[in-house]
Amino acid sequence: MRHALKTISVVVTVAGTMLATTTGCGTSDDPSSPITIGALASLTGNDGFPAEDATKTAQAVFDRVNKQGGINGRKIQFVVKDDATNPGRASQAVRELLAQGAVAFAGDATIVGCAVNSAYYKQQSLAVVSAVGVDPVCFNSPNIASVNVGPFTSITANLYFASETLGHSKLCNFVQLTPGGQAAYTAAVTRWEKATGKKITINDDSIQPSSDLTPYLLRAKSAGCEAVVFNAAQPQVVPMVKIAKAQGMQNVDFLFLGVSYTEGVARALADLKDMKVYAGSEFEPYTDDTEANRDWRSLAESIGVAGSSFSQGGYVAAQTMVEVLKTIKGDITRESVTAALKTLKPISNPMTGTPFTWGDATSHAPNQAVKMVKLEDGAWKTVTPDFVVVPGADG
Amino acid sequence: MPLLLSTTIAGLAAGAAYALLGLSNLLTYRLAGVANFTQTAVGAFGAFTMVALNDAGVPLPVAVVTGVLVGAALHTAVGGIMVAWFAEGRQVVKAAVTIMLFAAIVAFGNRVFGASTVGRFPDPFAGIAFHLGGVNITWTAVITTVLAVGATVGCVLFLGRTRLGLKLRALSERPTTAALSAIPAGGLALGVWAVGGAVTTLTIILVAPLFPTDYMSLSYLITQAFAAALIGGFRSFPLTLAGGFALGALGGLASSLTVVAQYRPAIPLIVILVVLLWSQRRARWEIT
């Protein structure tokens, strides 16, 4: 009995999926039917990853386009699937989105999705304009372009800012490894060394999530590091600065990545006024009320999403996708979106330092610039009015 | 001052924390008869309660006391489960139950406090006490060390010299016999759990600024607590104290040796293997 039920449920599921696939294919060419854009997001499974900020803002961009008449009269239907930060689910969710007729993805914010799905995207000639790329594959795949700078280029940018703008010669880079990231972290430092002709003083990727950071900081102090770059998130950045203060490292510049550019870090370190703390913002700094941020901010506020780089990523990715769709004459399909991207002219956005490109490249990392923010009196202040563009861009 | 020595000294501050947590773990094992995996998850829960209250504007002393009480209450609840259902269970069953409870408490704590939210732990003792071998020793490190040594002496005297200590030992070693000898078994055991929860919460509040201040990382300090207790053979308080300091010092030393730094989490295992081999050095095996 149980076996029979199981068989029936499998048959029903398979039939349902086939039906959905056929319907999806059938509608995508119909001029009156909506254009389906998918997004894969780690909405659950990691509380420290506000993927929803990205997808909600992307949704708001598409809603506005729809209100204004859509793309050549066709509405955009935005379908977001949660991958639950689980590789198996990430793989399944992409197949479901394709079955629903998605012609491209935009506004993705996934921790596991790029690595899991890159090969499938290629096989299905699906283009992904991701809002927040995390793992190296998000920046090194022929079918994915992330609009954020990402952790690897951010390290190069921080080192570049420390050596070229702050004028330091002894730089130390500490890395807490993320899955699959070791080679990319090493490459980030090598890229800085090639661009500047300088040598890193310490490059240590042995920091573990539960490490006591005191011995590492003593090492940095004894090596005479003038600037310390560290890729970790809030829970480790705060103790690092506190311990550094206890060890008398007030003369050292601490540079963190966009992941630490948060109100939480600013508040937690507000009392340590004599410490020099920087972070690299991957977009126009979200705490700034600038012209570049104006449209994004008013849109995000209208849907009740608080300012964050995730929300900015969702906005830029969705805006970019809209621009791409507008260039397509005729049917909008996976193939025509990919073809449009290949012949795309660079799309500038005032919120990013370098334009969005795709072309024939086998990998895409269009965003190669950060703005540095510095902690002053418990708030982040922008210290580079212009974007710091990393030289030697290959994206 | 050579770097190796200064990083080793720096590791001692974390070592004092490991020692205190190890002592608390050992106390629960010796007096309640449970190898308890939930200890630091419970302590972190109490500590984060303190942070949440303090963030909400509750004065620090009130927040600390409430946090400690929450830690004690939660630990007592865990103890209640162990006493009610597993008092006569085998060690392996009890340990497995606490592992399940650990997973549940961590999942719950992550939900309540956010898996990677920074706890804004107050750091009133961050000032420099003195300078030793190129390291600034903070008052936090001094206080933790004094507490660890004090707790060791206290535990040894309490168990060896007091009537209550004797009753508790009887209780953990022969619960049924102890109960038949008119020792209030359930109440005493729960008291031990409450004290363990309070001490662990207080320790985590004190040493949190040294570690990544998210709920998950603080919960995983249990590995260091167990390692320290194992070095003490789950028997000796002084050896547990020494074990905690040894783990901290070796961790500090390893971080300045690039070749071994990546394997720092394996240090407790290596230390325990060495201790076990040393303690068994006079053992003789006969092959028949």
C-alpha cells in the first residue's frame, strides 16, 4: 500500500513538472504573457545573510517597470525561490524556476547557488545577473555576473587603498577561509602584489571561526604591520578591534570588507574612538544621502526595506536586467537574453564604480571598485569621494 | 621578546577561560554524573539574554543577574530531564541525550539571538593590568585566572572537606543507595546543575570579548571545556585547571607557527592523546 502511494506520488510529481515545463515554454513567446525572471536566494538557513533585502528590492524595481507599462507591453513576473542555504535545494529550486519558464535570473543572493548550479546554467544557456555573489564561482562563471564586488576583489581593493592612498608599505592580510575560497583569496593578494609591485608582509589564512585573535594580532604587531586587512564578518571584527586596542595597536589601520560595513559594527565599536577602522563599500555607501543613492533609497523606503548593501545589489541587478530586456527585439527567451548580453554595451549605474559588462568573456566580475568608509564617532563616514578602482581588472 | 613566547603568553588568557569552563563541566560530571554537552550553549544563552536586556536599556548589574539566573534556570531544566528520566541510565546514553539537547538549544538560541549577530558584550575590565613579555595583560585575563585558580581550590576543599560535598559525591556515584540513605537526591542534583549554569553564564559574560561574539561560536566553547576536563581525567580539578591553561598556551604558540596554525582546532585532541598515553605508561598488557 505504502509502496503504491509512493509510486503514485512520484508519477504525479513528474507529470506536474512536465506540464509546468511545457506551459512555461509555451507562454514565453506569447506577446501578451508575462516575462518570467527567476531568482535564487538563501532566504533561510543563515540568519546573518539578509537575502530578502536583495530580492524585495529587485521585486520593487520590476513592480515599478510593470506599473509603467512593462517591457514592450509585457509585464515582468518575478519568481523568487529559497535555496535554504542547502546545495540540494539550490539545485532543485533552479529546475523549478526553469520549469516555470524563467528566461533569466536577476537579483540572486545565494550562499551556495553559484557553485552548485554553474554547470547547469551553462547547459541550459541561462544568464544570471546576481545581486550578491559570495563564493568564487559567482565571479568566475560564463553564465553569472554578480553586480557586487565580492569578497575577493574587495580584499585587493582594501590592500590597494591601504598601500596607494594611505601610503603604507607593510600590509598584513588575515583570512578566515570560506568553502572553496582558498585559491581565490590567495589570488586576491597576488593581484595586489602584481598591480603595485609590493610584497605582502603577512598573509595568513589559518584563522578559524572560533579562534582567539590575540596571538594573531601580536604577530601583526611584531611584524610591524601598518595596515591589517581581515575578511571576517561582524562577530570576529568587533573582538579584533577590541583586542588590538588592548594590545596598543592604535597606530594600525584596520580594513574590513563590505560584510562588516553595518550599523551593528559601528555601534559595537563606537566607544573605541582611538582605533582606525575602515570598510570597503561595494556600492555607493548606503549610509550616504547622495544623488547616486536617491532613486534606490526612495524605492527601498517605499517597500519598507532598510538601507543595506544587499538591497543596493538587488536594485542594481534588477535595473541591469531591465536594461538588458529593453534591448531585445522579438521573442524574449533564454537564448535571446544570453545573445543580448553578449552584444551588450556597458551599462553604467551611479551606484557602482565600474559599468556592468558581459560580452564574450568566460567569466564576469563587472564591479571592480569600492568606496572606503571610516568609523568616526560611532558612524560610517565616506573617506574616498571617488570609487577606488582596482587595476588589472579581468572581468 | 621572541614572538613565540609572547603569543604563548597571550594564549593564557583564553586558557583561563577554558579552565573555568572545564572546571564547571567537571563539577557537573562528578556531582551529577553527566558528561554534559549543553553547558556552554546554556551559558551563551544566559549571556545573550544579558546582552539583549542591556541593549533594551536595563542597567548592567540587573541584566547580568537576570542573565545568570536564566542560565541557571535553563541548566536546571536540562538537569531536570537528566534526573527524571536518565538518572540510572548508562553514561553513553546520558551523554548522547545532552548532545541532542545541545543541538536543540543551539538551534533555538540561533533563532532567538541571530546566528551571526554581534553580541554587544560589556567589557568593563578591558584596561591593562600589566605588561608581560611584549603582551598587554588585561584585567579580564587577571580576573579570569584568579577565578579559575579560586574555583579549583574551592572545588577541592568543598568535595574533600565538607559534609555536603561528601553527600554529593555519594549521590553521583550511587544515586539509589544515596537516596536510600536519606540524601535528598533530586534536589541536590538540581542544585549542582543550577550552580553549573550560573558559573558558566558568568564565565562566558566575562570572557566573551576575547572570542567571536556570536551565539554559535560561544556555544562551541564546549569542545575546549571538554578537552580541559579530559586532561583532568574527568576526575582531578587541579589537572583540569592546568589543562585549560595548556590548551590556551598551545593555541597561542601554534598561531605564530604558520605551518601548524591551520590545525589549531586539532590541538585539544593531540594534548589529550599525549595525556592518555602518559597516564597509561605503566599499564601492562598481556597477550594470551
